[in-house]
Amino acid sequence: MIRGPSARAFLPNRAFCSQFYTSDNYNPKFKDDIRKKNQIRSDREYTFCIIGSGPAGFYTAKSLLKSENGSIKVDILDSSPHPYGLVRNGVAPDHQSMKKIQYDYDEVFKNKNCQFYGNVTVGEDIQILDLLRNYSGVILAYGAGAERDIGIEGEHHLTSATDIINWYNGKLDYFQEFQDSINFDMKDLRDISVIGNGNVATDLARIFLKTKEELKDSDMPSPVMDILKEPEINSVSLVARRGIYQSAFTTKEVRELSKLPQIKMYLFKEELEKSRNEASLLEATPGSSIYARAINRRTTFLEKTCIHLENNDHYEEVLNDSSHKKLFLRYFMSPSKVLDQNSIEFNITELEGEAEKQRCVVKSPEERVTLKSDLWLKSVGYKTIPMPGVPYDADTFTVPNEMGCVLSDNGEIIKGLYVCGWAKRGPVGIIDATLRDSFETYRVIKNHIDQDLLDSRIDSTKKTLYNLEKSFVTYRDWAKVMYYEDERGKKIGKPREKYLWTEDYENIIGKAL
């Protein structure tokens, strides 16, 4: 690994890195002044390689390409033969307004100083050391592609939320793989439960509970839609370890669910009361923290919107009512053992500690409850996969860094190696958070250029990618695939109809992948 001089002395002020994006800077002239101040003005030419074409890679590329005199070139690599990252494979198919961000990406890919190379896996097709030798800088933006484990006995019986999401989003070459791997029949499903209650869990609940008619404007592949909407899902339960105040989903996400006409939301009265401990109430008190307003708004919404269940008998009565669909929100339950495909044993938990530092504990290990469901999904977060040749923190599942500068195993800054997005901070936050930390990484890169710490690399692509022993996909190739997907969608009244197989891509672009 290449190590350079310690660059900490040249790290810009953290507050200045994000000032352009602070919400109170509404003065257009001020923003224009900051924008100009943040542009790279070097007379030297630099070429950067960004690994990953999702939001993190896009925002960093966009900032780099705004150099004042066009002296920056950017190559974007992705292991998939298509760009957009989780915007294509992770964002729920019925959230088309969020997926429209890909059109902003397209403007970057069309920039004459930007090149996209899909179907290139760093660590297999090319090594990180080769990229560092041939580029002015390498930016790791490859996100968090694996799901975390819960770490309990029998976990192999659980179905991964990531597998379901890849399937209903039409991940390339995944349709048959998923169909062959599942040990349940989709048409037999009536009640589904999810361990976890973040935004991903609410996405799953919404997709399962929506009718086929309500999903007609999505880009869910037709073969998936036919299978997914064959059963009539009766209920979805989201099961969490902590209380209602610590719910991980946003108000926006759960409000969207509540507006579906055929769905009613429920929570247990006992679990609601248990949530109202002194520390949690303080966490929702306006002015106590920057998160208090959002916590209070979300909790108040749930208290008013959800029907309160008195006891288990009341729950069974509602569950067996076929007049409507249900979303159950369960709290203070930590999975301890998966008994079989349909049954999980949970410990009853409590919260202890001061506000904003509460932790979930099991006070009575013998106090357990068994919950049953036709299908159990786990949705407990993602983790970054280690990349050969790149430092990795196995405790945080991230690339160790300081303000986006990658750190070696002994804590030194590695010259020319940067990180942004989920690989940098962990899989938390929405796209806006990725924008902010990508800009922080860009500001550090700009500072290193200003201090003449990086080498010029103007013929990087020829030295690296054109010597590969496999075909890569350019943006021009991808535009052909995208055109035919859109045309297929128009014929059946959808935004697009995705191709599900690499063979389809090959037929369109005329090369073997």
C-alpha cells in the first residue's frame, strides 16, 4: 500500500467542509460565493478513479467535475454492468420520485471529462494498488453490500431482507437464484414478520401490503409482480428491541403506510406505556437535542394513528379479522433463538441509562415469548464488505478514515486514497447525509490539490482499464439498455420494465460480459 506524508496538517476545518449545505444559508449570493470558493482552480491536470456509481460516488464526481478550468477527469468503476447503485437495486420500486435522482446522475455521466466503466470488480479484475499507481486519487464509494447477522441460534432459517429487496427490484441474474433458494411458497403467505423497524423494514411492509393496482406505477419487474401479488397478505409485523421513542423509521415512511386505504396500524398499549420512561420522554422534549423534534413528531403520530391493543386476546381477534390489512408495531423484544422457519423465541427487554445513552438490556432471561409467522425476515442493517488491499474496521464495518482520508493499519493517512458514503460512515442516514459527507471528502481532496500533494495522472484509463481481460460497460452501452427498458415499460404503462438477465444486456450492447 502506498503511504504518503502525513496530511493531517492539511485537513480543512470540518465546519467549513459542510457550510455550503447548511439549511440557513438561503442567500443566493452567499451560496454562489461559497460555490466559487469550493471550485478547484489548479492549472495541473488530475484524473481520479471513483469505485462505486451510487449516490456517494455521484456526489463526489459532481463536485470534482466542477473544477474552474476543466482540469479534472473522473473514471467511475462499478462491479455491476449498470450505474446508480442502490438507487436502482435498493430504493423501493414504488418510490419513483426518489429514483428520479438517476437523471441527475446521467448529467454527470454525460460530462466529457467523466467515463463510466461497469462490470469491473476492484480486487478481482484489477487491484487497488494498480489504481493508486495510475490515478491522482482513488475514492472508495462502494457502499455497504452485505447484511449484518443477528448472531443467534437457528438464524439460517430467517430470510434476508436484502434477498427480498434484490428480488423485487430485479437485480441482474437474481430472479431464478432467489426462486431456487427460498424454502417457502409465496402463495401460502398470509402473515409476515420483520426483525427490525428501520426504513428498510417499512419499505418491506408497504410492498407486501400494497395491492397490485397500487403498485402498477412502480418499476417492479412483471415476473416478480405476478408472484408477489398472488397471495393476499393479511398482516406485517415489525419487531424491535427498544421502545417506541427509539423507532428507527422516519415519520415520512410510516405516514406513507398509514395513508394506504386498506391498512390499519396497531401497537400494544403495554409496550407503549413501557416506552414512556423518564429518559425517553426527555429525548422527545423540544430543545433537549437536535433529534428531539423528530422523535416527538414521530412518537405523537404513532400514538394518535395506531389502534392500541389491550392484550394478546385483542391481538388474536384483530389478526383473524379479514376485513382489512394490518401493520403491527412490536417493541421490547430481542430475538434469542430461531426455533424453526415459522417460530422465534424472544427475550423481553428494558431500557436503562440516561437520555441519548440508553441501552437495551434483558433483565430476566427466563422471561421469554414465542412469536409465530408464515415468514420471518431479518432487517437489522448493512455492512461494508472488505475490499482486497484496503484497510477495514471489522468492529464498525467501515473503511477507517479521518474526514474521508483512508487510514492505514497503523493510523497513517494513505496518500491519494479517500472514502465517502456508507463505506465511510456506516450504513446510516438518507441520501442527503451522503451528499454532506461526500462533500466533506471532496473538500479534503481539493485541499490536497491546493497543497500540491497529489500527482497528475492524465493517461490513467489506458494504463489500467483497457488492459483488462474482460469486457466493460460504458455509459454509452448502458444508455442503450436504459432506452429499451423505458420503451418496454411504456408499452405496459410502467416507468420501465427491467431486464433480468446478463444475456439481455449482451444482446443489446453487442459484447459478452
